[in-house]
Amino acid sequence: MNFEYSEEQKMLRQTVRQFVDTEIMPHIQKWDEEGSFDPTIINRLASLGLMGVCIPESYGGSGMDYNSLAIVCEELERGDTTFRTAVSVHTGLNSMTLLQWGNEEQKQKYLTPQAKGEKMGAFGLTEPGAGSDVAALQTTAVKDGNDYILNGQKTWISLCDTADHFLVFAYTDKSKRHKGISAFIVERTMEGFSSKAIKGKLGIRAGNTGELFFDQMRVPKENLLGEEGEGFKIAMSALDNGRFTVAAGACGLTQACLEASVNYCHERETFGKPIGQHQLVQQMIAKMEAGLQMSRLLVYRAGELKNQGKRNTRETSLAKWQACDFANQAADDAVQIHGAYGYSNEYPVERYLRNSKAPVIYEGTREIHTIMQAEYVLGERQDKTLNQMLPPWPFEVDQK
């Protein structure tokens, strides 16, 4: 295995890091305190070609490999989880799923403007009573002539008030349980659609998160993604992509905790010497470094499987579980290193700790991934090759 970054990837990391340092870092504390999402950041990311990093150029993307997407997510979350989440949802959950499952007409109509950053995409799976138990969802889609009529509700949806397009999952035949779920491309402008932001979140306060409502909403049959009954498979393949970006972002949060802690270790003195010379502080710093390096290896291993067009559910699950746990622990230790100051917003580590909790929960809780990994080891879970896979990189120039 080659662990060296390409020159293109090195330049990409430098570009995103500079963007974060100049466009996000100076303002994020204010945005976090206000609970306000700044969509102009997305426009500027789009101008750099970062909203379709791993989408083929033939569909408006930058045509980079899947690990380049990981680099973008890592560097964005080093600034704040908010903007990594936006890229995760738009690119990982939505655009990559359209690339994998959409027909040519759907790709031209929805994927291309999303890859260019002209439109934003989001993902609607979770409901008030359906999280880890996807089959418990209540949203329905009833065929009516050339349309489907959707009724139901989604919750904890990132970009709920700002996205233009949503991948929404609903039952077309509830008697079949998960085999009766179908996927639809929904536009915000469709009659019967509405959204509402959720306030009072513990973390990711600068992000737009909320609920979607479908009231007798008509969706053309052309907006069915895949075939009827393929929704569960589509959702699971989307989560392979979303979890990959979440894991990569967690590396960035660990990096941010490490940088802040190292800086503070050089500033603060106790008992006549810098706190970085105390062994128990060094132990926390060492754990952060170890967690960061292990997380990156897991993430880029999963990314390389994506580059080869291979199934990577097991590897992505492990990366998401471990990287998010490492980031959560790093944030807790960073607050401890800062002492009382870590408990105030004078330093960013309190925000890191608040932000670190959500990724441990969404896109498969820690408990779900623990069970998955145990089942793989015990031989109780095996992955079959999906009938739709992400195209391997490098993409063919004339690929459609």
C-alpha cells in the first residue's frame, strides 16, 4: 500500500486549510453563539470545486479520487463540524448516491448542478420514531397515475432549510418491511413540502438542522431513484459514503483538539514549568496523536477500497466508529488540559467537545457499529456485492 499523498492531494489539503483559516476560523465562534448558518461559505467552497470533489468531470465534478474527499472533510472539520456536515450530506449522502443509483436523466438534472455547487442536496431517512431501526419509518408513497403521493415527516435533517433537493425514503409497500421501502428525489419547490429548523442543539450550532414535512406532496414517477423496493439498499449504500465522510471529518476534529492543546501546553505554566512537561498531560497529548494516526489509516483504507470499486461497508463502519470515538475522547481531554478555561468559549475546545458528540450518534450509533463489527468477526454478517457500485477511480473521460 502507498501511504504517500499525491501532489494534487497535498495542494488540495493546503487549499482547504487556507480556506478554513481565513474564511471560517475568524467567524465560527460568532456563528456558533448565534446559531446561524452562513450559506455563502458553501458558495465559496463551490467556487473552489469542493462540492463535487469525487464526482466525475462529465457530471460537473472535479474528478478527484475518494480519498481526496476525505482530505476535504478532514480539513473542514478542523475548522468546525458544521461545514464538514454540509459537504458530507451534499456530496456523501446525496450526490454520490445519485452517481451510484441514478439514471442518466436524473444525473443530468440533479447531480450535475449539485456537483457544480449550483444546487444543494440533502438526505431524508431519519424520522421521530425511526433512527437505527430504518424499517420503523412511517412516511408513505402511494402511486397515483404518473405521480407518487408522499405523506410523512423526517427529522434531524441537515440543510433542512437550505437544500434544494432531498433524497427521501418512504414505504411503497409496508407489508414487505425493509423490502418495501423506495427512494425518491424531492425538490423543495414541490407543493406539500415544508421544513422547520431545530433549535437548542448541544453542538453543531452553526449548522442548519431540522424537520421535513410532506403533506399530500406529488412526486413525478421519474423521480423514483432505482426501482420500487430498492430504497433500503440505496439507503445503506448512501450510508457507506456518508459514514466515510464523517470518519474523515472526525480526524479533523482530533487534529483541531491536538493543535489547540499543544498551543496551550506552551502557554500555560504550573508548578514552575510548562504544563506540557507534566507526564499526565503528555499522556493525553500522546493519546490524541495515536488516535489521529490510527483514524487516518482506517479512513484511507476504506477510501482506497472505494477507489477500486469494491464493497467497503465493514471497513467504513470500523473507521466511522473508531474515528468518532477517538475525536470525542480527544475533545474531552482537550478541555481537561485547558482546565477551567476549557469550560469557557474563550478557547475553542468547549465547542469541539459539544460538536464531537453528534457524530458518535448519527449515521450509525457507536452501538450499531459495535454490533456490526462483532457480527463480521463471528461470521454472522457477510456483504454481497451491490448491483450498483460507485465507479472506480480514475473515472473514464467519457463516462456517463
